[in-house]
Amino acid sequence: MARLSLRGIRKRFKAVEVLHGIDLDVKDRELIVFVGPSGCGKSTLLRLIAGLDPITEGEFLLNDQRMNDVAPSRRGIAMVFQSYALYPHMNVYENMAFGARLMGLDKAEVEARIAEAARMLRLEALMERRPRELSGGQRQRVAIGRALVRKPQLLLLDEPLSNLDAALRSDVRLEIARLHREIGGTTIYVTHDQVEAMTLADRIVVMNGGRIEQFGSPRELYETPSNVFVANFIGSPR
Ligand code: ADP
Ligand code: MG
């Protein structure tokens, strides 16, 4: 179960504030998409949730528990980065096992989890390959698999399609939607692409300049945008 609350979250780098008070409540099992132009603070917010960077001001709660000072490895959160660096000298199996071993799981449990993730991501035939022997889409699936073997209650995906060509994007996008349902956890998906947001999300967070402009279902944003920015961002086809 993963219910998520952000209360007045601010982030400053030195004197520069890049998040200006973010309030958000996400329900268990929702697929939430953060969307907004480049530089608006999407990745920064994700990194705060994952615990990779400290929150300057405000509170982050997961299932009503304050997480601000909880170590990243104890949050039950896994993040897939925009540049999904796999370990080049390890094969697919070893890449997926690495994070799970760090959690202190025994070998049999790691094997079982990898088998399950490989099935979900259709990676069974590729387990012996090195990253350089994989296509971009396959590498991205391994990066997602590496996150899944940790069985996160909250999965964070930062622009997971950005390194894929157009043909693969829709495949991997559908895969992520299917995985989200199959895992039964909560997913936060970051993109700057409004089409991706509209097709994937239960609810969308529209960000701009370190603030949330609107939070609602794709239909709500489309039919009743709260301002001109949201209307333009959601309404304008690519
Ligand atoms: P997005 O992911 O929406 O493109 P980011 O969260 O990466 O945006 O960046 C938001 C703002 O914060 C940008 O102005 C960026 O330059 C700034 N920023 C991000 N990380 C740092 C950092 N480590 N130090 C200073 N400024 C940063
Ligand atoms: Mg980013």
C-alpha cells in the first residue's frame, strides 16, 4: 500500500528556490503522471521523494509516516532514471540481482523475484546478455526490472521513454501501464510529453516553474483547465 502526501515542499539549491511549496495527495494504486516543461522541477521533486536529495522545507508522508529523514533504502521506493545506467560488465541477470542483494535478501528470494520480473517484462530469453548486446527498449526494460526486484510500494519513473525511438515508445508505454496494474502498487511517472500524460495517467499533476498548476484526471484537465497555461499545455497537440 502506498498513500503519498506532500505538504508545503520547498527545495532550494544554495539561494535559488526551484520548488515553491508543493502540496499533493496521491491514493494507493494510482498511476500519477507529473508533466510540465523542461526545468520546471519534475526530476527534483522525484529525487526528494526517493530520498536522493534533502527536502529544504515541508513534509513528505508515505502511509501517514513522515519520511523526510528516512534513508532511501528504507523507504520502499525504487526509481528508474532518465539515463538508465546499467552496469556494462554485468549481464541482465546480474544487473537485476545487484540492488536486491544490497537489500540483504537471500539467494533463493533474489532468484524468485528476478524470475517474476523477467516474466512480467518478457526478459527471460535475454538473461545472459550484456547491456551492449541489447536494444534501447530492452535496456530500458532491464532498468525497470532492476527496480521491480526490490518490490517497491512506490515506483518512480523519470522520463523512461526519453532514450527510445518513436516506434518503441508506444510499446514500452503500454508495458508500463500493464506492469502498474499487475504490480498493484503506486506509480509516479514523469514526462514532458502531454500525450504520454493523457494516455497513461489516472490523474495528472501539471507543473510549471516549481509549482503545481493543476491536479486532476485527464478528462478534468481537458474539459476544465484551471488556467491558460494548463489549457495550452494539455490542449495543444504535438
Ligand atoms: P525537470 O526535471 O522538470 O526538467 P529539474 O528538476 O531537473 O527540472 O530542474 C529544476 C530546476 O532546478 C532547474 O532550474 C535546474 O537547473 C535546477 N536544478 C536541478 N538540480 C540542481 C542542482 N543540483 N543544483 C542547482 N540547481 C539545480
Ligand atoms: Mg527531468
